[in-house]
Amino acid sequence: RIRPLPWFFRGLVWTSLIFGIEGGTGTLLKMIIGRCPWDYTGTPLAAWGGTIRLDYAPLWFGVGLGFEQLHDLLHRIRISL
């Protein structure tokens, strides 16, 4: 659904989604078991109760766009079989 958007905006969407999943899952784990395995509390640019690090944004931006390329490759392989 986001493919028609320019690559920069798609990267921002991916970054937001990944942060949302990471932060939401970390918060849920803290509620259920009392801790999050990737607790970033006390590190620079930690946010959302220590469940995400804002300095990871460029990494998640690239990973999201990389997921699109992997999806396209797998789709081409499936079609050619």
C-alpha cells in the first residue's frame, strides 16, 4: 500500500512500524514478565520507557527498504517457478 510513495516516505513508514513493534512488544514484556530483554534505559536517545533507541532510526529505515527488495526478489522467484 505504501509502494506509490517516494522512497524517503516509505523509509519513514517502515521506521515507524518497526519502532512501534519494538516499543509495543518491549512494553508488553515489561508488563507480563517485568523486564524487556533489550532494555535501553540509560543509553543515549533511549525512548518509550527504554524499549527503543532513536539512534537506531537510520538502521530501521534501511532495513525496511531492504525488506521491500527482499519481497520483490521472492515474488520474482515464485513467479518464475
